[in-house]
Amino acid sequence: MIRKFLFTALLGLSAIASSLTIDSQVPAIKIKDQFEKEHTIDANVKTILFASDKGTSDILKEYLLSKDADILTKNNAVYVADISGMPSLISKFIALPKMKKYPFSVLLLDDTNKDNFSKEEGKIIVYTLDNSKVTNIAKITTKEELEAIIK
């Protein structure tokens, strides 16, 4: 009985911690932004822009700063950045103060939620959602590709 319970519990945890794939259902994921405000990735979100390194974050930042401040809201999109590997002193005293100047929210992954998203160095991972279901995953590297997705 206990073995069956432990197996079921571990199976459930592994399902929650796995990366998003096409046709996977996105659970309501709660992530704080650079202002410590909690956001929920839910059925209203149609696009997730995920940056797992500084280079891809810079591409996203530069593109979004060149557009209207509400571009993400207009597109039902969220920008998610992985800062889990960043030393806490750097994130607290350098990265977060810079991000607080942005006119848009950056949802920040940490060690508690970093496994929900696939990482690929040098690629912005774009998850397209329909009613919380992943319908497409694109890997892009340029502002031009980004512009085709977020206008």
C-alpha cells in the first residue's frame, strides 16, 4: 500500500516538473516578476517567450523596448527569463534593478519553477498556447523572427 502511494506521488511530481511539449496541458504556473508581483500563466496566455540566457534575454529586451509598453498584453503574451543560474548577489544588486526600469513585466524563473521550460543556449523558445494547451514550439534567434510572432 505504501509502495503504491509513493509510486503514485513520485509519478505525479515528475509530471509536474517536466518541460512543456507540444500537446501538453499547461498547469496554472505562478511566477513572480521583477517587482515581486505574482503572475499566473493560465488560459488567457497565448504566447510564452522564454529566454534562458543573457544573449536571448538581450534580444527580447531590445525588441520589446522598441515597441509600445503594452505589446505583451495586446498579444496575450508573457516574457519569462531564467535567472536560476545567476548568483543571488548579481541578480539582487545588478539584474533586478535594471529590469525594474523596463515598462513590461519579466517573469523570473528560479529554482522552484525552472523545470517547466526547455532550455537551449542562444535560442528564444516560443510556446504557442490555445486554452492552456501547447500547440507549437518555435526556437528563434533574431528580432525579425520575433517580430513575426509578436507585433
